[in-house]
Amino acid sequence: MSCWRMSKRAPQTARRADALSKARIVEAAIEILDARGEAALTFRALARHLATGSGAIYWHIADRNDLLAAATEDVLARALAKMAREEEPRAAIGAIALAVFDAIDAHPWAGAHLSREPWHSAVGEIFERIGGWLQPLGVPMDAQFDCASALTNYILGVAGQNAANARALPGGTDRKASLEAIAARWIQDDPESRPFLRRVAAQLSEHDDRQQFVAGVDFILAGACVKQSA
Amino acid sequence: MSCWRMSKRAPQTARRADALSKARIVEAAIEILDARGEAALTFRALARHLATGSGAIYWHIADRNDLLAAATEDVLARALAKMAREEEPRAAIGAIALAVFDAIDAHPWAGAHLSREPWHSAVGEIFERIGGWLQPLGVPMDAQFDCASALTNYILGVAGQNAANARALPGGTDRKASLEAIAARWIQDDPESRPFLRRVAAQLSEHDDRQQFVAGVDFILAGACVKQSA
DNA sequence: AGCTTATTGGAACATTGTTCCATATAGCAT
DNA sequence: ATGCTATATGGAACAATGTTCCAATAAGCT
């Protein structure tokens, strides 16, 4: 109800040296999320980490979703800010996509949140940054919106999958073995079935996610450039 | 612990006319999911719907996730089965993609589940069906795996977003108004900021999701066909 | 100094998925 | 028919969670 700051000014003067604030709460949340995953972020764990009670936390944030959104914003804004600047359109778009990919690879819970809430401001930022390069890249005017959308959808899709993988393969699990197990289940028993999967099974268990991600971005860009202006 | 059927044969003879079974439970779950969304699928609601107790349900399914997976499998298998058969590669891939899109549009919770568990057997089926057409379509051999992956990622990304939209805009909400609100938040106040988003804001709030989805598929396919064989 | 408001900590609540268990039923052997 | 055993059922009980509530505190203002 009475959320953060209905007062006139921001509370410049801290209550104590370690006073609570949205920023400090988000920081603590990110620590927990990175260390032990999304399921470990409970209000009790967070309160313990901050040496306070859950009620105090609710004074600064609206609810758990608000907290996850703020943590996601934090992580993505930082990643996009310290991105290398590029001059050439294709390289620039690739750099943006990879910055997002790497941020989500490092913080899979953020990817899960973006998939769940695609209207998050970070998505707007990604959409804008990518969209701005489509004209210089030579994507026809009437294809630019669809192209930016396709790229955003693709990036969010990969984000969600990375988050799912991180959830399923917590550190220490043998990635290759897990992928082989999935491939085996997909291929099924019948030796006639699923010829395509059989053919690419080795690639499935050995491929590099990051490299494959870039390949997908390149497909979309190449396809959008090829498109004839109507 | 003792999951379904450790007995020698399947229980051919039903206990009662309305005996419980995994199929009946999944059917009831789908009814609840379609009618009132994913959050409404609780074991208590399900037990009430089936006029039984939650313990009885656990005899047939492992846990909530197993139930969602089975419901997703059901819905997607049905959609892929009754798909129109196509002869031409591009049309065939489009038809597969649209069958998945439409199934998830009708059952957004299934999209959410697929995003959360990309190793679901339905994803294997989609991957295989699409992959099988890439050779006839003319996608270079060494690009086929990446192309099928990109398409699958893209489809799952859109699936997740559709699920999120359905969660945020339950029937009756004005879609256009909601999209305009998102666009306004994304564009921010500063009239100089976000030029691309400003330019496409109208498209953002008026576009057709299904048509835009197809455009994205076409980009990926066109891009994959253009790619030079290394 | 007193008063008001912002903030805190933790108890209490409602709801969830899941487990447990006492009971009932069907099929089978005798 | 009659008991026996594995299968199946219904609902109570449990642990965990997000959220709300509230009494107590500390800061800033007059």
C-alpha cells in the first residue's frame, strides 16, 4: 500500500550506516540469486541476509516480482552500459545481442524474468538499440519493425532456454552427458524414427550455445536484408 | 515413490465407470488451465473438479510439473497431428510453425511450460519436423542444425511471450490500449529519446502477432538459405 | 521537549505442493 | 464363496512460501 517514498524528499540521511534501501535490497537479492538460484530467493533468506525482517523489506519493494524486476533491470542495464561501442551496423547489433546473451548466461534468473515479463523496460531498451541499426544496415523500412521484433523474440527465447538449462544443470553437472540424454530421449527407440535428429545428435550435444546464438542472429539479419521492399 | 503402474499389466478393467486415470486427470487439468489459467491449477481445485482427494491424484502423476508436462504434450501432439500436410518445403515449415503458434495461442500455459522445459518431447518433435525440411529447402548442410535451433528458439521465445501476454491480458482487457501503455512506458518522457520506438510505436500497438510471427520465420529461413556453404 | 511520520522486526495468516495413512476395492487363489 | 494381497482412494497433516499486520522504534520538525 504505502510503498517507497511518499515523503517530500528522498531520505538523504541514512537511519544507520547499514540502513535499508531498495538498492541495498536488490544488491542482496542479486547475491542470493547468483549464488543459489531463483528458488533460493525467499523473503526469509533475504531478511536473514540483510539482518532484518520481511516486513521491513516490503516497505521498500512492492512484492517479489518487483524485486526480481529491479534485479533484472540492474543486471541488464549494467551489461548494456559497459558494452563496447561499434561503428558498423552488423557488428553493433551482434554486440548488443551478445551483451544480453552474456548477461543472461551469467545471471540466468534474469533471463527467466524477461521471458515471463517481456514488457520489462530492459526489453524496450534492447528493442530500441537493435532497431536503430536496422536502417543503416539496409533493412527495408517496412521490414524493420518485424525484424526488430523477431530479433527480440529470438533473444528472449534463448534467454528463457538458458535459464531453464541453468536450472536443470546446476554447476557441476556434466553438460555433454545431459544433452546426450536429451538427444537419446528425443530420438526414441525405433531406429527408423527422427532421421534429422539422428543426423545432428552429435552437434546437439557438442555445440557451443553462444556461437549458435550468433548464428541465429545472423540468419534473421540476413533474411531481413534480403527481403524485397513491398 | 510408488508411481503409476508397478504392476505387470495395465489396469484394463476400470475400478468404477469414472475411475481415475492419468488421461482423465490430464483432461480435467486442461479444462481448468484453459478456463482459468495456470495459477488456477491447484491440486485442491483439481481434486474438487474430479470429486476426489489430492492423494489419489498423486497415485497417477508424479507432481505438478509432470501434470503440466503431460497436459502440454497432449495439446501439442493433437495440434501437430491434425496439421495440414504440405508438399513444398517452405510451406511445410510455415505450417508446422503456425500449428505450434496456434496451439499455444489457444493454450498459453503450454507455451509457458515449453519455455520452462525446452527438453520436453514436443520440442524434439518440432525440431525434427522442421529439420527434415531444411535439406529440400536448400539450406546448406552445415547450417541445418543452427537453422533448426534458431527456429526452435524463436518459436519457444514467441511461445513464452504469448503466455506472458495471456497472463497479463486476461480476456476482456483491451489489447491495443495495453500495448499503447507499454509503448508509452518504453518511449519514456524525453522527446529526443528512443527514436526507433517512436517511429514504430503505432505498429507496436496495432500489429498482428500471428502475421509478425510468420515474418520472423521467413527471415530465419531466408537467411539460412542465403548462407554460403563453408 | 514533544509530536508526527518514516521505518523496522517479527508474529500471524492464507495458500500452496506434497506426504502420510487408514480405509476401501478388485482380482486372484483356494 | 471366501479370504488375501496389491492397487487405489480420500482427506488430514506438514512444511514452506508470499504477504499482511501491528506494536515498537528512531528520526526530523516545530
